[in-house]
Amino acid sequence: MEQKDELYVITLPDDSKKETLIDGNRIARLGDRLLALIFDTIVIAAALALIGVLIASQSGGFTEKGFSLEGTPALLTIGSTMLFALLYHWLFEGLWGATLGKAIIGIKVVDKSGSKCNLKSAFIRNLCRIIDGIAVYLVGFFVAIFSKLRQRVGDHLANTVVIEIKPKKLTRVISILVWFAVIAVSIFFSLKIYSQFNETSLQSDTSIEDEVNFTEGDLRVINFNFIEPKDESPRDNKTFKAGEKIFTSYDIIGYTTDSDGKYELTVNVTVHDPEGLIVVSPWKGEVKEYPEKLASPVNGTFNFDLPHYCSSGEYKIKISVHDAVKRKDIEELKTFNVQAENIPIAENLEFRDFYFSKSEDGEQINPAVISPGETIYSGCKIAGMKFSEDQ
């Protein structure tokens, strides 16, 4: 009788290949989480554009191709965007368990027990993005790779996991529509705000004498006008009488802004007679502030009284502008005419037309008969007086 040896093979279950389930759902794959992160990053980028445009509109940070922010405006933009990102992830995950990106992909944040993620856990989880996001999320990626439940640092501290779900078709469609709407609204208002500032920066409220094209640093004085005092409308007649009050307005363009978006200008204005002498006390103004709008002109006015002793001839108004940021200086000369009685030019300082009156600015007493104890007033004109450049 022949005996046979039989070999029996028993296959034992391999626990290493057994997939971990959370409340019957598989742990989300890292590839799906990356796709969700990309969708959410696009939302945050759209918010960054809108926030940047809003801050640029207040700080003068617009450029021909968009906006450029440095210093405090840049820090404010970055800080505001980071706050938006934190609120976006925290509230969406704390209230619904998923951001728009996660809802579109079909993954969800839950507690390790499978229960709904609450606001506290969502806050801890997303606050730790500061750590997970180091080196473009490499820290969070490597921590998740070596985690059985694919948890990043924030998940470990918040006791949360990301699982796969099968969302209803309507839920996914709504998530996609909301995602597109958020991006579209951000882009629309960003472009609208930028276009408004771009259009108004190239237009002046007053008529421009010459069509001007300028770039940053092309410092110029434009739109100089003699104006009427009542309605500030341009005055066509540039001839004035001695003693008359003159009103002028002008715009400064082509200035350069500093890293904070401010311009720093110093303006000096002097009035010269036909002999080149200064006849009115020089005026100096300094201004350092944000422009109202992108490259908007800086409006200036200069009003002065012509002395009564002015002689007839062509007078000049010299406007000197210093751009402290660009370290550039320009001068602009504007002329006007004065009609006056011919007055002898004084070689030295002289008193002329001395008179008495019985009241201040009263009529001249002629002949000057004054009673004892009576109050009298006197007046005269001074000729030959000159002003130095620094007065």
C-alpha cells in the first residue's frame, strides 16, 4: 500500500493590506487633498487681488498694469489676505466640514471618531497651516505620508481626519457654481475699481491747455489759469490794475511716490515786475500725502494783492516745484500784464503821498486843519522797497 504526503496551503488575511475606514468611509488620498487645496488657493488668490486693489486705491499703489505695494500697504494686504484664508477654511470646515475645494473633489474633514468637525477643531486644524505650509506644504505632506490616517500636523493636534465622501450631485453642482461666483465677483470688482481710478487719473476737472503724456518722474505744472474769485472759472483777460487782487490755480503732475505711496512736494511761488524784482512776498508750501487717485494731479492755488505802486508792463509768476522723492526740480513761468499810472522809479527808499485823515482809511484832510485833542490818522506810500529771494 503506497502512502502519499499531501500539502495543504492555508492563506491567512494580510492585515497590512486592510484599509482603515472612518465611519465606513475611506481616508482621503493625498492627491485629492492636493486638488482641493488648488481650488481653495484660487479662491484666496482672487481675494488677494480684490484686497490689493482696495488698499492700492487708498495708498496710491496703482501702476499701468495693475498695482504694486511696498511697505505698510504691502504688509496690510498680506495680513488681510491671511486673515481671509484663515476665516475661509475655519468657518467652512467648522460649519460644513468642507471648503469649496473639498466639496468639489468629494472629501470632508471629520473627527477621528467619524463625528462632525466642530468650530474649535477646525480652528486648531487651520491655525496649524502656518506649520504645515512651510516650504509650500512639504512639512504637512511628509507628516501625512508617514501617518496611518494621513494626518498632517493640524489634524494630529485637532484630532481630525480627512475622508472620502460621495456628495449628492446637486451639492457638488452648487459648490462649483459658488466657487465660480466667488472668483468672478472678485475679478469683476477688482477690474472695476482699477478702471475707475485709471480713467479718472488721466482726466482733469479743468480744461487742459495741452494734451500731456507723462510718466512717473516727468514733473510738470499744467492747467495754470487766472480765475474769477466767485466761481473759480478761468479768466480770459490777463490784464490787471495796480492794487487788484489776483487769483490763480494750477495742477502738478508727473510726481514720484515713495515706498509708502506718498508724494513729497515743495512749491515756491514768486511774482516779478518787468525789471525782474520781486513785488509780492514769496510763498512756500510743502505737502506730503497720498494722492487722491492713481497719478491724480496735485491741485494748487496762489492768490495775491498787486501793490498800488505797481508800474505798467509785463509781470511774471514763477512756480518752482521740488520733488523730494525723485530729487527733481522744475520751474514754470506765467505772464500777465498790469496797467497803472506812470510812477517814477525810486532809487532809494522813499515815503510818498503822505496824508492825514480823521478816521482809519478815511478821506484825506486837505488842508490838514487839526483841533487840539483830536485823534488823527496818517498814511503814506513807500517806494524803493525790495524783497530778497528767501522772504
